[in-house]
Amino acid sequence: MSKIADVAARAGVSKATASRALSGRGYVSEETRTRVADAARELAYVAHSSATSLATGRTQTVGVVMPPVDRWFFAELLAGIQDSLFALDYDLSLYGIPEGSDTRERLFESILPRRRFDGIIAVGIQPSAHELERLQRPGRPLVGVGPYSDGTSAVSIDDVAAARIATEHLIDLGHSDIAFVGGTTGAGPLSLGDELRIDGYLAALGTAGLADHARVAGSAPTLSAGYSAAVGLLADRRRRPTAVVAVCDEAAIGTIIAARRLGIAVPTELSVVGIDDHEHAELFALTTIRQSPRDQGHDAVRLLVERMDDPDLPETHLAAASALVVRSSTAAPR
Amino acid sequence: MSKIADVAARAGVSKATASRALSGRGYVSEETRTRVADAARELAYVAHSSATSLATGRTQTVGVVMPPVDRWFFAELLAGIQDSLFALDYDLSLYGIPEGSDTRERLFESILPRRRFDGIIAVGIQPSAHELERLQRPGRPLVGVGPYSDGTSAVSIDDVAAARIATEHLIDLGHSDIAFVGGTTGAGPLSLGDELRIDGYLAALGTAGLADHARVAGSAPTLSAGYSAAVGLLADRRRRPTAVVAVCDEAAIGTIIAARRLGIAVPTELSVVGIDDHEHAELFALTTIRQSPRDQGHDAVRLLVERMDDPDLPETHLAAASALVVRSSTAAPR
């Protein structure tokens, strides 16, 4: 009998209900959720003892490979992954993405292949085909978080759609001179997610017949980088756009701070829209596309646990929900 | 032969040099650092094979217990711990601090005691004596990060001194009406670190004969909470202080944003000083007390590894360096 089936049987619910309850999403009653979590813990307790572990080959450990958590998205995602693994009594073994290519090679060639995990969650690492091959192996499923997920199950938002919706919101308000803050800076490779967001921005402009107006102010997805890029973009009054789509909320908040410093009123002289719904978005009255990295963490664990349970499940890509949240950083152009 | 001695012998350096090189601090040449790191990895590779692990009882895994990493301090600290453990080829098993008391009990009573680690780093958890007893055991040293470290080795800044220096900076500039933003809000227990910072603030006021001017605007150590507390503190023009000491940079930046919204010029009408030197401190021209949580992470790993190596080493408390960084959020009162 499979693991989720075990839990379901012990809790007296269907396999589908057990799966939903364990994923941390809100489709089951609190009472059922508690019963399922208790059943999972009781079973995990048994699985955790060394003797059982040796017998079954289970380690009750999930490897998580992710970039530094000094950005909101990664910190929230990690919290979601932690919550779900804790509820299921799995240990979380955390690996950073080293910056140098030699340490990256050490991680993929030497460390991860020889560690024993029941499964791996790989976040934002854009692995090469070769690296994927080293990560994946029979009986050790891999779930990605992010758009670069050929050959694995994965969770991500639809980056193209998110940027397209953000750009269309500005077009609907009457803007035609809309710049994009984010994407390549010459400092490093463009992340695939950022590239897809630029694609969404360009697609919306193209559909509206505004393709000639496209311009991208390169910026890393951080507040400081967004600030610097925006200062460059906004300093010349004659070439100033009336609106900005930022690659993420941190870059959008950096843009708002830059506009204030330059004496440019938001939204009357400049509209700004971000992507994330960062914890500080409300404080800056930022119009944005909301995503929930915490829920993406729950979803990644659910996909992984289902595949540890049944390795023959098909590859699944979950597109996490995202929706426009209008606050007061956007308005019609003057 | 002990582990650091093994590494030192293999690298052809002294034990003290090996220890410094492994801690990631800058007192050894790059060439030596590389040689020591290579030696540590070669030895760890051997230690990592299951057969050796079973024979020695070593797991090459360090348990790290810490609050959610959605704050700059914890994200940076985790990065420092990750760097050092990666260099030494230790795995990092991450545990969050659950919010509910029942899940906290599960963590301390049931999960951590039965997992096998070579050592534990406990960050900001203010464990009870009973919890400490459950965490510590022969052959599994514990290192704390934070001020609440009776009975364990630990790394922290001197919170009292940090807040005292920040307050004295304002007194030296001529301020006498200085408020503190941070500490208890009635919403939860006051963290010991925040309490010590209030002590430092009060001590500086007392020495300057300004004890009667003390007032604390309660705030969690976050940007949003600092913003809200500052709005309450600054809204009434007649009772407005001329300067604010914030419990951390996030609360200080929230205070600066609140001042701007209220039309209060920083620093001419209000001086603001923080504690941290957060990555955004420079963008907000914030005068602050600099600490390096990343270095504290390196130091915590070094203390732990030394104690895994030699359990008889005495308890050691490292006070991490902190220094006043004057930018332009502070000035003499008008």
C-alpha cells in the first residue's frame, strides 16, 4: 500500500482528501486536516526509526536546492516548503546555489548525487540537462519551482501572463509610453523567468500596436537595482515614460523611491506596476500582480510527496494563480 | 587525532590557522584558505560514506533551528551558516520555529531529540531550560546565536552597547527628546534582544540626565510595524520627539517613510538611527550601528565545529563587532 493511501486509511478519509489536507490548501475541514496530519505523523514516526529506514531505504529527508533567501519570494517559498514538510514529519536538507561555477559543479557532481534523499525540490536553479540527469534518479523524484522545468514536474506562475496583464492594465488606463524595469544588466545571465516577463510585456505592447515604444531598463530583481535603473530611466524629463512595468515588486518599490527623490509624483506623473504582492506592496500603495510563493511551496511538497508515493505519476506543471491587485500607484496619464 | 587537527595536518598548517581558514574570516591568505578547504573536503568525503558514518557515528549533518528567514538578519545569518557548512562539506538540516506552543513542543520533545546530528545551531529561539536540556546531549554540541545563551556557547552582538551607542550619538548631536521605536507591542512576548536594546537606550538617557524623557513606541522589528508605530509617535506635532532610536534598521526605515508621509523632514526635523546596517540602509541614508549576521553565521559554525572536535572546550560567548556608521538621517536638532 502506498504512503498516502496508508495515511488516508489511518485517518479514515479518501486518498484525494488526504492529499489535499497534506498540501496545506484550504479545501478540507480543520477537523479532517488535523486527523490526516496526526495520521501522517504517526506513520512517519515509525518510518523514521533507523531500523525501518534501513529496511525501506527511506530517509524521511527531502533535499531543497535554492538561491540565497535574502529575497522575499525565496524566503516565503522556503517557509511554505518548511510548513508542509514539518506537517509530514520530513526533514529538510538545505543547499544553496553557490555562485562560482566550480562550486556549482561540486554541488551537482559530487554532493547531491551521493546524498540520500527521498526527493528533491529545486528552486530557481535553471539546471542544465546534464545537471538534471545528476539530480534525478529512479526512486528519487524531483520537483522544480520556476519556469525552467522541461523534464520535471514543477510549480510556477505563468510569467508571460503576469507581465502581460500588468502591461495591459497600463494600456487600458491610456498609457502608450511604458518602460520595463528588469531583466538583463550585462552583469550576469538573464533568468528565464525575467526573460518570460519581458516577453509578456512585449506581447501586450505588440497587440496594442505599441511595439515601437518598447524599452527595457535592465535591472536585477532587487530594490537597490530597481532604484538605480529607474534613476537612469527617469532622470531625463524629455525621454521620461509615463508608466513602468517592473519585473518584481522590489524593483517596483525601488522605482517609486527613485521617482520620489527626483520629484516625480506617483501616480499622476508616473504609474508603476509590479509583480509579486510583496509584504511591503501595501505600504507603497503598489498596484501589482499577486502571487503566493508560500502556496507554491505547499504545492511543490504535495507534487513531490505524490511522486515519492507513486513514481509512475505523469510529469505535472502547476501554474500558480496570479491576479491583478489595483492600489494607487497607477492612474491614467495626465 | 581530532578533526581540525586532521585537516591542519593534511593542509600542512597549524590547528589555529586551519580553524581561522575554516571560519571564513579574513586572517589567512587565499592560498592557505583554499588548501585548508580542500583538505577539509577530502577528509569529509571519506567521513560521508555510509560505512564510515556507521562506524564513527558521525552524520556530517548539522541541525539549524531558526525563525522564518523573511527578515534580513535571519536570511544573512543563514547564508553565513550555509557558506561555512558547505565549505566543510556538512549537510544543513533546517527546522523552523513553529508559532503554536503545541508544535513547538513537538519540535523540542519529539523531533529534535530523535534526529541524529553532529551538532545544533539554535538561532533566536530563547529556549527554556527544559528545552535546552532536550537539545543538548553528550557528543552533540549546541551553539546559540542571540543574547539568550546561558548554558551554551553563543554568538551575538552586545545589544545593550549597540542601542547605547546609537542613543549617545543623538545626545552628542544635542538631542534631548529621543524616543525608542521597538520592543513590546502587547501582541507577543518581548524578545530578549529587543529588551536589551531598550536597556541600552535607557542607560544612555540615564547617564545624560535625560531619564525623564524616555518613551518607547512599541513595534515589532519590521518595516511595516515601524511605520505604524512612527505614525502614532509623530502625528501629534506638540508631542513629537526630535530624534528616534529604532530597534533595527527595518523599523528605522519604516520610521523614515512615516516621517516623509507626514511631511516631516529627515534629518532637519527628525533624526533617525537604526541598528543593523541592512542592505537598504544606504538607500535611505540611514545612520546605524553596523553588524554582520553573515559573519555571525561563520562564527557560529566555527564554534560548533571546534566543539564537535573537542567536547571539553569551555563555553564561549563571542560578542560580534558593531560600529556606528554615520550617514545623513541624523543631524543636530534645529
